[in-house]
Amino acid sequence: MTPTPSPVHPWAVSPALARQIQSELAHEVIREDRLDPVRRVAGADIGFEAGGRVTRAAVVVLDYPGLDVCERLLLRRPTRFPYIPGLLSFREVPALLEALDGLHTPPDLILCDGQGLAHPRRFGLACHLGVLSGIPTIGVAKSRLIGRHIEPGPARGDWAPLYDGDEIIGAALRTRARTRPLFVSIGHRISLTTAIGYVLACAPRYRLPETTRAAHRLASEEKAGEGGMGGAQRNPSRRG
């Protein structure tokens, strides 16, 4: 049975209330595998324009395991929340939720460019997006926010647990030999070991998963494009 998404809460809140919302919603994160068969994976990237006043949300859906692009969608919306470390989801998730709602080919799994459980309140962007959308999510961050770990082995697929105190909150994962590790953590409806497997499967050649790379390319291509906050720009795959 697929869990029901949580109701969307208000976004225009104080930092103190935002932290309270994170702490309350953290109890709704499912830390075990509750996935349907994964046939489509998505990556998401957020950028900002006009001095941060405009949020640019890019979502790209790829088939799995082939990793060919199925659909690309980009939208621009006014930025409603300031930049505050630990509260980035309040700045970024509203536009990502709207972008997900606009997809013709919804994903079975989302790899988020950010933290999941590896967060002071165990509710990073990947958890927030997963709980509110109901879609399984993984946090895949390029840098560590909190926690400690030993250096993983040098080979692709080597990983070391990321600890906060005695709790394992994620993994430092080597996706390419002799490159810096990525920091993988549970977002929602997936276990850590399963999340590691999907991240490796989505990163067959480079340090970053193809989901992240594709979303970043879309956001970068459109950065110098039309301004304003118009409707979503869509680019479905020609292969259908």
C-alpha cells in the first residue's frame, strides 16, 4: 500500500516555526523500503535569478535502468523564504512540488541534490519533498552538513557510515574510483542500503548521478533564457 502524502503546510513562516515543522514532520519519514517497481527516476535542481528573488526549479525524468531522458520541466516562481542553513527546503521545496505536479511522466524515485536524514533535525530537503509528495526520495549531497565518517575505500562502490553520535544518518559513498565521496541519506520510503544501490546504478560513469547531471544541465541551459514567472517550460523526449 502506497503511503498517503502529508498535507502541505504553510510556507510563509518564521524560522522558529519552520524548525518546529521540520521536527514534527520528521516522525513521518519512512526509513524502510516502500517502493513500487522503479521504472522512472528523477533528478531535481534549483537555481536562483534576479538576485535570489526568482526560484528556478528544474526536474528531469529518466527511464530506469537505461537512464534515457523521458521528460524535462522547468518553471520559475517568486522566492518566498530567505537563505537559512538547515531550512533550505522551505526555500526550494514549494517550486519542486509544483514542478512534480506538472509532469506527464511522474517518477517512481527521486534523487535529490541535498540532504535527507543527514540533517540536524533528521528532515532535510529529500525528506521534506518525499513526505509531502509521497514519492520515495534519496538525499545525494556533494558535501557533508553534519556527522562524522572514516574515509571510504578508494574503489567505486566503497562506502563508510555517516554517524551523528551513535546514530547512522547516511553514508559517504565513492561513486567513482579515487574521487571525493558523495553523501547519501534516506529521504523517504527507502532504506539506506537500497538508496546506495540506486545511487550507484544512476552514476555509471561520473561522480554525480545522471539524474543530478541532467537536471543541472536543464537549469543551466535555461538560466540565460526568458525571465519572468510564466508557466512551466516542458521538453518531453522525442522517443515518447
